[in-house]
Amino acid sequence: MRLINRSPSRGGRLALAILPFALLLALYLAHSAQRLELNPNDKLLPSFGQMSAAVERLAFTPDERSGDYLFWLDTASSLKRLGTGLAIAAVAGLCLGVAAGTLPLFGAPLSPLITVLSMVPPLAILPILFIVFGLGELSKVMLIVIGITPILARDLEQRAREIPPELLIKAQTLGANTWTLILRLVLPQLMPRLLISLRLVMGSAWLFLIAAEAIASTDGLGYRIFLVRRYMAMDVILPYVAWITLLAWAMDYLLWRLTRLLFPWHEGAKA
Amino acid sequence: MSDKKGGTGAFIQVKNVWKQYGDQVVLERLNMNIAEGEFCTLVGASGCGKSTFLRLLLGQEAPSRGEILLDGQPLAAEPDVSRGVVFQRYSVFPHLSVLDNVALGLELPRAPFLGRLLGRSKRDAREQATQMLHKVGLDHALDKYPAQLSGGMQQRLAIAQALIMKPRVLLLDEPFGALDPGIRKDMHALLLELWRETRLTVFMVTHDLSEGFSLGSRVLVFDKPRIDPHAPGAYGARVTYDISLHDGHRTPVAADSLPADLAGPFQTAYQGA
Ligand SMILES: Nc1ncnc2c1ncn2[C@@H]1O[C@H](COP(=O)(O)OP(=O)(O)OP(=O)(O)O)[C@@H](O)[C@H]1O
Ligand SMILES: [Mg+2]
């Protein structure tokens, strides 16, 4: 049988999914054990014992100076920034995308602007954000908003244009004005697409968050990682990275479930 | 072309209408009067401008020259509730259930800000929509989404959705083009029944000549009478045959009983459509 026609069985699929993770883990453990055997003070590849001790210290023991549980404090701060940034970007991107994609008179000035803005590398204007918005929460949230909004707006504009013109005509013969046409036809059709776009930009959002936290912050997951880098504390960095990955995956999964739940008619909800 | 039906007071008057895109003339010198309650079927070779004519009637596009009058008034320049439409595809809203697809037409005109009705008036609208869906035989599928319906059921839904607005004119662009022959027969019966009941004016584009002759009370044949081989876009299509069928005469006509020059182009192209 040709390779293209062969697919794994149910159990086989699961085994194949676990395989690369297991291999990576085994590779890590072997190298870590090897290095620690040569030099018990080696910091590059800490053992699981060392890492869980670090997690224990940060997550389940109050900090000596502030009395906070740093791990959870960092998580809460980061998620708050990320959530605020994504929410603002989603609303702004949706408004811009719908306006540019549905109303030609709005699209004429907006489309070129959005296209050019989406080309500006957000990290390059991070210093400007710090100058304009200060070093507080606002500039970090703004970095996410500025980085994500043009991408969302462009995608949603494109999707709005892809709505068959027949449907727009039909809605008008059913008595819709421009506003109700957007409300009852365009927005419902774009909402599932917004959730899918959010899943796609999630990686960039985390990137901007961690970059902003690394440069100017006093808490947050990104801040902690860059802080302990000075002591080469891989036993802290690695669990943090794993935790960020888990959070990102969980958000992706939740958005997917939400799409399926809210928009059962949408084909993208199935994949 | 012909003035057989009605004089200057005709329901729809098409006066010397031209339509061109750039230098491509699609339709030229269309003149006709359509009486209220007429069922016009539009036939003609592919690309000769039948859908374009329908778009003009719908107000989706404006004629390049000439004008179309509805009840003596120039046609509204954009689609509105006076003219319903059913396309071959994309006629129903995929994100709304069958019931909501039909109720939408009752909600939109009455709720210019929210776009939806609430409470009692919403229940009334859904009640009315349910009755309309009963008429087209979809009462067992009220809560389904269009993607869960067969092609024929989707077109039934589209027809119900258009008729709930009580339009004066119904425009159909190859509404049954994608359906298999058995289903198409049912749809013909349904459409004729609804037309007799409402007496609305129907324009229906079809590629199936016998469909055109069995359904219509009037058949408009679009064709290009002149063709310049060096400039294919120089001349547009006109209505070359305008055939009025009396009620008694409305029986399926085989393509071979038509004038030879008329039947020729269809037989090859459309028998399988
Ligand atoms: N928006 C447009 N811009 C330019 N040309 C157009 C446009 N719309 C239609 N045409 C041209 O007008 C001609 C008639 O198109 P139309 O869709 O009305 O034909 P039709 O009779 O409906 O054909 P079919 O039976 O295949 O549906 C075609 O040659 C098409 O290329
Ligand atoms: Mg057509």
C-alpha cells in the first residue's frame, strides 16, 4: 500500500503521538544524568528532583521578603496582561475588519493603513511604547494590542470579503439596513473566524508579553525567567517554560471548544 | 420587444435598457412590458446576460442606458423588500436555523436597531415563519442548520424565506439547476402552487427549456442577434423570442418543436443541466 493511503489505528495514533515526547524526555534525562554524574553542581540540565525542588520553593513556599507565592503571582500577572491585550485586540480587530471588509467607503482608507501597520515590527516600537505609556502595565498590554490587532483585522477583513455577495443581497431583500446587516449576518459569520484567528496569534501574543516583561517589569512569567537567567537557574527556567507552554495549549484548547460550542454550524469548528 | 401584455400602465416597464461592462455590451435595446402576476421564464445561451438582467431587476446594478419602471416609478437603486430573490447557491444563511432563516425577514424590517425581535413579537414572528415553512413542507426541520438539509430542502427554505416578505416580484436565478430531476418536479409543483396562491410576478432563469415552457406564462428567449467575430463584445443580447403561453397551453414543450434556430443552441448545451 502506498504511504499516502496508510493511516494509524486508534491506539497506534495515540502511541505515535506520545512517541516524540517520550523520546525527547528520555534524551533529556539521559544527558542530564550523565552531566550530573560528572559534575554534581552542573546547572545546565537539572534533574527532575532539582526542578521540583525549585517549583516547590516558588509555588508552595511564601517568598521570604514579600510573603507572596511568586509562581502564582507571576502567572496571575502574566495572564492578566495577556487576557487584557487579547481582549482589546479582538474587539479592535473585529471592528476594523468588519468596517474595512463590509463597507467599501471605510475599506478604501482602512485597508492600506491596516496592511502597512501590520508590517511594522511591534518589538521595534517597544521603546516608543515605554516612552509614551511609561513602564507600567499599559505599555505591556499595548505591545500585545499593537502587535496582534493588525493581524486580526487583516484576517477578518479578508473573511468579511469572502462572505458570498448573494447573502448580502439576500439580507437586503429581507429588509436589513447596513447596521442590522452587519449585526445579523456579518458579525455572526465572523465570530467563529475571530476565535480561530485568536488561536493562531496566541503564539505571537505570548512572545510580545514575555519580551515586554523581560525588559521592564517586576513580576510575570517572562520577568522571572529573565531574572533567574543571571544565576543560570535552569531548574527554574525549564518548569516556567513548560508551564507557559501548558497555559498556551490550554487556551488554544478552550478556544477550540468554545468555537464548537457556540458555532456548531461553522465548518472550522470541526477541525 | 412585444407589447402583448398591457400598455403604458404595465406593472414592469423595461424601456430601451442597455447594460455594458467596459466596452463589452451584454444587453442591448431591451423593451418589454410585464403585467402583474406574470410568470416569466428566461432562457438563453450561457453568458448571454440572463443573470445580468435579473440583477438589473433586483436593483443590484443599474442599467447603462434606459430605465426600468415598477408600477410607473423608477426601480429602487438597491435591493429592497419589494423584490425577493432565490439564487442557485448561497441563498440561505448558514449560521441560522431553518426557522430563524425565515423569521429573520419578519424581524429585520421591524427592528432597525437590534435586528431582532424580543418577547411576544418574536414568538409571533416564529409562529408565522413556522406556517410558511409548513407550506413548503419543511415543518419537520425547523431546528436544523442549512448544511444539514439536502439541496432541494435548501431551495424550499430559500423560497419560503423570500415569500415571507410578501414581495411583489420574485426573482429566481436557476433555482433548481443543482437538483436532480425527481426533486425538480416536486419543486415545480410547489412553485406553481405558491404562484397561483400569491399571484406575484415571477422572473425565473432556467437552462432547462421544458422547465421554462411548463412553468412560465411567458417565455423570454435571450440571444445575440448580431455577432462581430472581430469584436465579440461589440453587440449584446436581446430578447429574440417573447412567447406568451395561455393557461391551457402550458404543457411541456419539447425543444424540437421550437423554431430550429432557437432550439439548436439549447439542445447541445442544456439537456443535461
Ligand atoms: N460584473 C461584471 N463585470 C464584467 N463583466 C460581467 C460582469 N457580470 C457579468 N459580466 C459579463 O456579462 C455576460 C453575461 O453574464 P451573465 O452572468 O448575465 O450571463 P448568464 O446568461 O446568466 O449566463 P449563465 O447562463 O451561464 O448563468 C458574461 O459575458 C459576463 O462575462
Ligand atoms: Mg446566470
